[in-house]
Amino acid sequence: MLSVKNVTKRFGEVTAVNNLNFDVKRGEVLGIVGQNGAGKSTTFKMIMNFLKPDQGTITIAGQPLDEKSLDQIGFLPEERGLYLDMTIKEQVLYFASLHGFDLKIAAADLPLWMNRLSVKGNEKSRIKNLSKGNQQKVQLITAIVRVW
């Protein structure tokens, strides 16, 4: 599904990513761990098409990155980007609508995902009343809603 082949990114004399290769199949989750300056953020910025690699290719389903193909990727950044006054359901349906996902399906599947991730609270719980860990779980749901 996602293929990163021989990707290199330089900033002047600094090589941030050097000849990186990996594949991620549909339904798999990718996390990158490493020390500061290892190229993690640069790699994700290239995958999200914010930066272009100097060398190599990044494809989704064999096609170059474009706006449509990026809708097949759910991205969960470290910092939460949630609307604190919304309920869990409002939040998830809002992000689903941004990506053209069927809201009836998203609403029907939300309890399954909340249960699967052990989110404390219910669909009517406001984001601001959740722990940071449960907010992160809701953010994960918003990241994958367009690909489930």
C-alpha cells in the first residue's frame, strides 16, 4: 500500500534521511522510534507530501502521492489537535466529514472503536473532560476513521 523506496532528504550539508526503504500494507500501523535528529519528522513530512524527497520514491498503491491518495493514510501526530468543547461523537463525525466518509457508517462504528480502544466515557463525553490518554485514543479514532 505505502511504499518508501531509496528515499533521501538533505537540508544543505545535513542528510536528514538517507536511503530509507520500507512498505506498509493496508491495515498496518507504522511508528518510527529514534533519537532527536534521526529523521522521523522529516520522513512523516515526506509521506504526508509536505516535503519532497531529494531522491527515491514514495507511492500509495503504486501511485505517486497526490491529494486523493493521501486520504488513504491516517496520521496521528504527537500533539493533540482536538476541539475540546466537542463531544467524542461530534469530533469523530467532524473529521469523517472532512474526508467525505459516510457519517452513518462512522456513527455506527464509533462504539466499536471506543470499546476496542477502551475509551473511558461515552459518545456524549466532551473532549475537555477526558484524560490526556483518552483524548489521544479519540485522536487515533479520528485518524483512522477515513481508512477503516
